[in-house]
Amino acid sequence: QAQFVESGGGLVQPGGSLRLSCAGSGGSSVSAEIMTWHRQVPGKAREWAASLFPGGATFNADSVKGRFTVSRDDAETTMYLQMNNLKPEDTAAYYCKQHGSTKWGQGTQVTVLS
């Protein structure tokens, strides 16, 4: 199972934007398998946010639809999560991984001020 590293989190005002990155450790491809973004608030279960299929199709959870966009770079080694119109309820640690993998990274914290 490939390992991925998340980055790009930070502190932002409501309505602001952030772009998260998910890079494969050792240059692992982000297009070989379905890639997913998840998020977790302390004390709550981790929830799925978005998926990127090898062919390029994307799917978002209803809670982020219309605001978050998942994509990857041309080298297919980094996946992104563009987050626009952020809301306080988007505050969470964000994680990426291959679909079906049990390998979670350290995550990157996103905090939207309220």
C-alpha cells in the first residue's frame, strides 16, 4: 500500500480558500488507483469528502459539493483539494489515501474561524 503525505492546511476566515496537496511518498502515483480525501473532527468519525478516479472522474460529498474540487497534476504524483467558500464546519484534519488502503498519513489541519 502506498503512503501519501498531506500539506497545505492552515487558518482561514469564513468564505476564504485553501488548497491542500497530497503527495505520494517516493513518487507514488495518484492515478493508479481511486484516490480519496477524508476529514475528521476530534471526537467524531472520519468522513469521506471527495474521490478522484484514475480516468479523471470526481465525486464529492454533499457537504462540500460546489465548494471543493479535487484534481491532480500532470505528473500524476500529487493530488489537490481546492477548497473555496470555507465554513466553520469545514474545520477538521484532512487526510488522503488510496481507496481501500488502511494507510493513513498525518493529515493537515484546516481551521476556519467562526
